[in-house]
Amino acid sequence: YPMIYIFEKTFGFVSDVSLMELADTNNKLLRKLNAKAPGTFQHSLQVSNLAEEAIRAIGGNTLLVRTGSLYHDIGKMNMPNYFIENQNTDYNPHEDLSPEESASIIIGHVINGIEIARRNKLPDIIIDFIRTHHGTTKTQYFLYQYKKENPDEKIDESMFQYPGPIPYSKETAVLMMADSVEAASRSLKTYDGESIGNLVNTIIDSQVAEEQFILSDITYKDVTLIKKMFKKKLMSMYHVRVEYPE
């Protein structure tokens, strides 16, 4: 496909052929992610499944969102053990750090991801998924820890905030939702229709309230469909039986 690649390089266009190659989990960068941060790799696969189904439901580019989802967390390769999905022992390295140090490492995976993506010549449209997948949200857990340890101090909350930008398209918005929902679902105590439904509603409603999607052409109807799709997919992933009214 030499002419396609010349056209892409000249006009900044990314073809379905290129997206399909990038979405192949046997390619070099995704294999490296799997080797260095296997938990992150598995998380990215689950996120891509959620995001793809949601985009199929509301309309959009399913191949693009699938590809962007696979790469959104590649920055975690630099310090994999600081991310909970890669911790397979009782030791958590954050126990030896202050809340602001921990927040800096967690937030840093976005910048690291952009650098890795550029070194590997990923297209800008895929790098945008890395840049926007946390928008301008905060690392709430470490912010809470800091407040608990410094109750009388006036806090500069920007230390705990991702730099943005916020998502600008349906695809990047759906990735943000899918990423947060999939990660949070792993820490549920019980898996049933109610707990999964409450989790999905709480996370997405919070992101809407924080105005993370005001640039992304997402409607109220879209959000309702996305929630419904996530609940259905998560119930399937966690083998929750659908309870029918008697």
C-alpha cells in the first residue's frame, strides 16, 4: 500500500489500513506493552471492547476508537509497578511516597505516553487519545490523602490535576468513559446489576458534571446509550445473570 502511506504522510490522513495494522496486538509496541505492563495491556483490551461497542451504539469510527484505546496507557510502561493493575504482590510502592509524589507519577503516564507514541511515530489522531483520556480530572485518591494529612493547609489542587486537554470527539470522549469505568469495576466488592449500574452512573455523571465532554459533540441521548451499553458489557464480562421480573 505504498501510495496510501505517501498520502497519509502528505496530508496527515490515517487510513483504515493503517489503523488495522496499529490495532494488531502482535505489533512491536503493543507486544512491548504486554511484556512490561501486562495488567495495563489487559485493561487496554477490555477498554477497547467497551469503547468499540459504545461507539457502535451512538455512531462513530469503531476502528479508530479501538486503536486509540489500545495505546491510551502506553505511558505506564515507564513505571508499571506504580499502577495497580500491574501490582501482583502485597507491596505497593506508593506507600513510600507522599500523596503529591504519587500523583505526579500517576499523572506523568500521559506525558510519557505522548513521548513514547512520538518516538514510535504513531499518528497524531492516535496520540490525541493519550492526551485527552483523563482530560482535566483530578487524581481524587491522592488529593483526599493529602487533605487528610494536611487538614489546615490551603491546597493547590493543580498538583493533583491532569493537564488536559479534554476530549474533543465522540471517540475520545467514549475512551475517557470506558477507561474510568473499566478500571473502577475491578474494585467492586460484589458484581450484580445494581452495583455495576451504580458504578457506571456515578463515574459518567461525575465526568459530565466536571464538563469533560463539552467539546465532544456528545448528546444526552448518547450518554444514556453509552451507559446502557457499558452496563450490559460489564455484566457479561463479570458473568452477572440478568434478572427477569417474575
